[in-house]
Amino acid sequence: MRPSVAAPETTPLIFNWGAPRQRRRALVGFLLLSLIAHASCFYLFQIVYPPTIALLPPPAHVSVISPRSEEGRTLLRWIDAEDPALAFATQRAPETRLRALPKTSHVPSYLRNPPVLKELPPPIVDLRAPSSQPPGLVPVPRESPPELGPTPTTVSFSDELEGFGAANLPPPNFRASRNEPPEAIRFRVAVGPRGDIRYCFALNSSGDSALDDQARRYLAQCRFAARSTIAEQGNAALAWGVATVEWGNDVAMPNAVSNKAGAP
């Protein structure tokens, strides 16, 4: 039997002289990735987000409105018609003319009316004490107003009740509840066949409810002496009219009553 011979050991080489198949694949892969990245960036920045194009502003130009053309004259007439300053300004009528004031020379007032010079005070000063009763205005005696007599309270009736004769009224005895002078009060009254007042309705107020009630009761006691023939209307033989009560100064005021009661 042959003894086994060990295989000689191969020393590794410094450079790898194998076929560069794997490097080619890696290089091709990197190229494909770069192409894909460039295509995606082109699509992203050129299509999805297009670049901003800076446009230059148009050159400045001035339009002059000239009355040489028909359009310019029309535009100028429209501007004159729509001017707000002319609408709020006071304009004279075309037929009025401005009248210039005449030129006059200035004349000072002291030339026409010379000022009055004041008199100089006396050189000697009066050191006497002033009088306790200096001369003054003459007193004019004033006549006292005449005293007015008593004015009684009167009652007047309208024309519808003139044919009933004179009215018999009781003596007036009115007492006011206020100090203000009362106003005249008017009543719508209905006179019966016997000359008595059946109905009495107040048309206004005297300003004092107490006087209004007293005047109504005062008219209810009125009686007519004679009565003329009146037309009968249905079954009610009533004659309607207006009675007016004019107040006098015989109405007792609250202050006068209290003063009389408190006097000894």
C-alpha cells in the first residue's frame, strides 16, 4: 500500500483574479437606482411642482386724454359732469354778473364824530362826609287797585230751555277741596213736563271732583216756573239742553275755611 500524500497547501493570492461577475451586477444595479432617482426627481420638480417663472412687469406707460379725439372729448365732458366739487359748490346763475364794489377811501370815525373830552377833576378834593339822605328820585304815589266786590256763581241755560221761563235755584253754598280756581263746568240736562230736571250728565270737569258733585246736586234742585209746549217724542216728554255753571268768588276755599275755624 502506498502511503497517502498530503495535498500541498495553496497560499491565498494578494489580488482576486476571479471573473468580475458580481461587480458588474452591482454597478448595473447602482446605475438603475440612479436612473430611477433622477426620473422621480424630474417628475417631482418639473411636473408636480413646476419651477416658478419670474415674469417681468410690463413697461410703464402714460395715457394722455386729449380733446383732439371724439373719445377724449366725451370722457372729459363726463368728468366735468361727475365732478363732486362742482355738485357741492355754490354757483351763480349764468345770467347774473359779478358787480364789483366801488373803490372808496377810508374815512376814520373820529373825523366825522370828534370824541368828547372828559373834564379834569377839581384840584381841591372835597373831604366832607357824604350826606345820609342824598337826593334821589321823586317817589310817585301808586294808586291801590280797586277792591272787587263779591261775584256770585251763575247758571246759564242753552237756547233749547229758554221757553221754560226763569229757573228757581236754591242759594249757592259751594265748598272747594282745592285752592286752585275751578273752571266752568257744563252739564247735559233733561227737563221733565213739570219743570224739574230729571237727568244731569257732566260734559267736562271743573278740576275739583267735590265741586262737580255739588254742582250736579245743585242743578237737580232747579225748577222752572213756566214751560211752553214741546213736541212729544215717543213716550218720553223730556227737553234736553245744556246748563253752564260759572264759578264766582263766593266758593269757599279750604284755606279760608281753616282760617275761620282757627280764629278765636
